[in-house]
Amino acid sequence: MFHSPVVHTPQAGKAVPRGYLPAALAVIINDSFRYQRELYGENDAVPEFQVELDGIAVNGVDMIHWNAEGRITEFKVMLRPLKAVTLIHEKMAAMLQAARR
């Protein structure tokens, strides 16, 4: 199950994350990207990251849960501030739209 910061319903299956992940990485990975800390549980990880995009300091976490077989069963992305969510949404939407053409 994939939980996007901009889509209000969870997205089931592998197809959606496989489409979103390359776009997300292309948008947020730059020289300023840094992991701030990582929290772990038996079947969970929560890496916290920070990046600057177009002059906006973006903070985010990926909340990842996996089953006993080691397969990811839930992936939830949270971002702040609202300006960052809006900016990333716009950039990813443009990238995904261009990929469909």
C-alpha cells in the first residue's frame, strides 16, 4: 500500500509506486539532499530527510513497513511545509505527464 502526500486515498499494488518513485527521486535528489536520522523497529523504518528545492527547505519522512518475508507492505511519504508539498506535487505531475506522452 502506497500513501502519497498529495493523493487522499491509499494506492494498492506495485504499479503506482513504480511509476512515482523514479519521478520522486528525479525531483528531490540533488546536492543538498541529506538524511537527518533513521528510526528502526522490527518490521519498520522511518528515514527522515531534508533537501532544498527552488529555495524552499523541504523536510520529509518515509514510513516503511515490511512483512515477515521482508517484502514492503506499506510505504507512506510525509512532507512539510505546505509550500514544499505543493512544489513537489507540481514538479512530479509535470514529469509524470511528460512520461505519458
